[in-house]
Amino acid sequence: MKILRYPSVAAEKKLKAIIGRDIDFRKADVQAVTRILNDVKQNGDSALVQYCQQFDAPQMTVAAIAVTPEEMTAAKTKVDRAFMRALNRAAAQIESFHRQQLPKSWVDTRRPGTLLGQMVNPVDAAGVYVPGGKGGNTPLVSSVLMGAIPAKIAGVPKVVMVTPPMPSGEVAPHLLMAAKKAGVDAVYKVGSAWAIGALAYGTKTIPKVNVIVGPGNIFVTLAKKIVAGTVGIDMIAGPSEILVIADGTADPEYIAADLLSQAEHDPLASAILVTDSGELAQSVKAAVEIQLSALSRVDIARQSLSAFGAILVVDNLDVAIELANHIAPEHLELQVADPMDVAPRIRNAGAIFLGAYTPEPVGDYMAGPNHVLPTAGTARFSSALSVDHFMKKTSLIRYSPAAFRKEAQDIICLATVEGLGAHVHAIQVRLNKTKG
């Protein structure tokens, strides 16, 4: 990793490259995903089976798309106690956090003669996409919990999960046990863009849903972007990113490990350290090189750090905070002497990790807050996946005759300015009948 002084021309150039690394949807990919979605829309299950046989499980049939109760029961015998203990703890803590997010319906009658309010209801059905991970060998269990638990807490009556099957046609048992723990109502063995199409349009086997959430590769992401509007989605997520603000009290080995925990995701992932200590900057650079050589995903991490990694040395933490708010990172670690003093000054971040013993993986798996976070600077205007993504709000409005007469002329005035005569008439016709 290069150490750069900030501000400087070199640092600004590096930041511009990092901030500008958005998802690039190639024209060929857009065309391919559009064809897949249209195929699923028109041909339903037969299209799903065709794609699944071609890319995932050669022996897949329509009858085998849905995971059976027998498969769910068998999964329990294929996982160990340590996994179940970790799963139970993670699920409990994720549930506890998200229960605090539940919005409530409300009514306001303070203005005489009026009733104004808001009804909050869950959507009728939600779909959770879960990547299979290297043919099922690295099942992304946390994606099941982070997607399905908030939906169940919201009260969604039907929560289904889609995930690509292993070549054998099975789903990794760890994913099935996570789905059971999270309260998923049905699991289907389909992945990629065709799974998103099935959730958006519905097939004979897979029900149409109202909201689709969950991470995936560029084809999944592009499919979600295309169907957004037909259904709700969580977000268009870009490559993972971390920004660490650290002072001279921080441990360089901890910081190096945390930077690499993001760099190993993807060559497009970003890992940045901002510090007011030149000595720490040098120590972290050395620690990164030592730890990098031991990684199984060393090539990916090295590409990421070379293209989108940086160590920025600033004059003071005020500059670091200003820079963090400008970048609006997905993950922001505060490895400083007093993180609670810095945190209130952070306006733009997906999640803030406070102190040396709160590395980003704590949030990925166990802490409770959702790990589906805004990327690519979108934390300036968007938030983590939450219970709200699975709920909709309906306004309530009621006027008495007296309240209507009191405001009628003002309504007529505004409608007249906008040139909407029928709006004026809808008020006037009632006003004429309620005089006196």
C-alpha cells in the first residue's frame, strides 16, 4: 500500500479513482440479463430448469426446485454443534437489534375536525437471494439471517429464499439450517439472474414477491436493478469497502488485518487508512505486507490494495473526519483513543465500528445490526437494510364538514394556481352543499 500525504495532488488522484469505482454494467451484460428475465417471465419453470441445468446442477428438474421437508430434516444431521451454537447466537442478536426498528401506526386529531395518520403494514411476500458461494463449499449463512430475520420481524406473511444449488442438486446444509432458524417459509434451488426473474414475475413453482433483498454477483445485481419498480429492492450494492480512522494509540496489526478483511472480497474492494500518525502509517504498511503473504486469497487482496487501497496521513483527526464524511464509506472503523468522541461527528457511513475490539467481521456475523450496507458513497443518502424495507406506510385523512369549509378556499387557491380546474370543482361542489 502507498502512503500518501493528504491533502496533496497524489492523494486527491488516488481518492478520485477509489470513489469513482462504481459498478460498470457492460452493454452485453445488460442485454444478456434482460433476455434471461424475459425468458423467465414468459416460460417460467422451464426456463429456470434450463438455466440451472446449464450453469449449476445438470440433473435439475421442475419437481426438485423446491427444497422438501425431508431435505430440511436431513440438513440438521450434516452440521455440527459448534455451528448451531454460533447460528443461534447470531440469530438471537440480529433479531433483538431489528425488533427495535419496528415502526408503529399513529393517528393525530389535534386539528379540530380532522383525523390524520399513518398505517404501517408489511408487504405480502419477500424474497431473499443468497449466493451459493463456490459451488456450495462456502455457504453465505450470514446472508440468510440478515435478509430473512428483518422480514419476519416486519410481519411479512411469506418469506422465501432462493439460492443456487450445488452440482449435486442439493443446497448446502448450513444454508438450510440458517433458513429454518430465520423462519424462511420456502427455499428454492435457483440462482443468478433467473432467480431474480422468478421472484419478480412468479412461476408455477416460485411465488411472485413484493420485495427482493440480498447480495449477489454482477448478474444478480443487474437483474435487481432491471426489475426494480416491478418489485422493491434493498439497494444496488457495489464492491465492499472499509475506511479506518486511527491515531497513534492504535495497533498496526489490528488495522492491517481489518484492511485485508475487505481487500480479500474483490479486486474492486477498497481499503483505506486515514491517520494523523506517520509512525503508525509505516507500521501498518509493513504489517499489511506480512499478513498479505499468508492469505489464501492473496492475489485478489493484492489487486484490491494496489488499485483501491491507500494509507493517508493527515495533520489531525478533524481532517480525517471531514474526509470520512466526504467518502461516506460502507464500513468505518474508529480505532482512536476515544471513539465515542469522534462518532457523533460522523454523518455519512453505512456502519461505524467503535474501538480496537470491534473489527468489521463482528458486524458481518454476530453483533446484530444488518450487514447489508450502502456502498460507493451512497451512505450520504441511504441506510442499511432494515425492517423498514419490508413495510409500507399508508396515510389516513379524514375531514369533518366544518374542517373542510375552513380550508376549502385555500385549497381552491392552490389548485387554481396549478391550473387544475377539476380539483377546484371537487372542492367547490362540496362547498356549495355545505354552506350555512
